[in-house]
Amino acid sequence: MNDFIVYPALFWYDIPDEVAVTFPDLPGCTGQCRKDCDVYAYAQETLGFYLADAEVETLPEPSRIQDIPHEEDTATVPVRIYLPAYREEMDSKSEKRTVTLPRWLNRAALREKINFSETLRDALMSKLGIYRKVSARRYN
């Protein structure tokens, strides 16, 4: 699979104060943002997270821009993304877990100001034999 993906999007400008974004080749890959937002960046994010979360081996072939029917208040735009960046972000998102500890252990850890999430993550990685550094990078 190519790391750079391009799919045509329809930008719908017929909604007051908002722009809707749809990807005709990808059912369910849609969104809306305010007209004053960066619509192209919003479309990239919508496409990137949709594809990163897709549990399919092969993606549908993108349609050609000129083959997509559109109406008066729409624009057909090719949206290009670098898919590994979205997959990396999806994989690094945190998931909340509830753990049960003996009261004495909880109190001792709180007294020492131990970060429970970091400690649990490090312990799980050690137990699983995963010895790579986890990045704390944030995406804007």
C-alpha cells in the first residue's frame, strides 16, 4: 500500500455557516466544519483518521475527479494525506483502564507522587518484552 493516499472529496457549501465534507468512495467518511476553518486541513484529518481506523486490507480505488457528479454549491477537491502519520497517532492514543490496588499500596504510591499511568505502561512494556521508547509527541 502506498503511504501517500489521494481521494476526491466533495465540499458542500450550501449549509449556512458550515461546510460539509464527503468522500464519495468511502461511505461514512464525512464531516462538517465552520466556513471560517481551513476546510482542506479538516478534510485531510477526516480522511486520515477514517483510513487509519479502517480495518480493511485494501482500500477502494479512488474515483477520477471528473467522474464525480456534483451540484452547484459543491467543489470536488483531491485530498492528499500521508497515511502512516495518522496510523501512528491512532496507535499512540491512550485508553483508560481501571485498576484495583490494595489501599496501603495506593497510599504509598500517592505519598511518593508516583505517576500511575506511566508506571503501569512501563511495567506492561517490560512484561511484554517491549523495549522501545514511547514518544510523548503531541499533534496539533
